[in-house]
Amino acid sequence: MRCVIARYPFDLTRTGVLESMKGVKPELITGASVTIGRRRYPVKQVGRVLTRQDPRDFSAGEVTRAMARLGFTCHDGPQAAAVSGPTPLEAASALLGGEAGPVAV
């Protein structure tokens, strides 16, 4: 598929993107992202790897559109962090030394 990123034409294929991103460790996601294989990458990182250009030279939207046209799943924002600790009620109960139970209103 032919696409234009930062005013330069690129011929991208799904398998070519998968090969280019193989072995690349995902950076911290703070905005738009794309799932490639089993990993989720920031779109700016994907654009930098694929085009070998400075991320300031292209927009996240350009890369997102190209990845969506190739069939990759694109995400608007960072994924929600999983909560692994106690709920606020459980934490407060533990501080008071009691068991978390129903609250009378």
C-alpha cells in the first residue's frame, strides 16, 4: 500500500511492518498507539522505525491512518493501568484493623 508520511511516499505492507517491528521494545504509551503482533506501540515510535524520520516531522494521525489501512488495531489513548492493590475501602479497613464490610448509610 502506498501512503504519504511527512510528505514522503512509502510502500508499506502488513508483513513488512511486522518484520520491521520484530524485536523492537515498545516505549511508554502516552497517546495514540497501535497493536502490532502481540505488542502495543506508540504510533510515533512505529512511524520513526518505518520511515527513519524524526517523529517531529510527521503527525500521529498520518501513521494511525496508514496502520489502520493495513489492518492493524489503533487506539486513541494510553491503555488503562490495571489496579492490583486493595480498594480504598479495603485499605482504610486494614489501617483501622477491621474487616471491610457493608457500610450503613
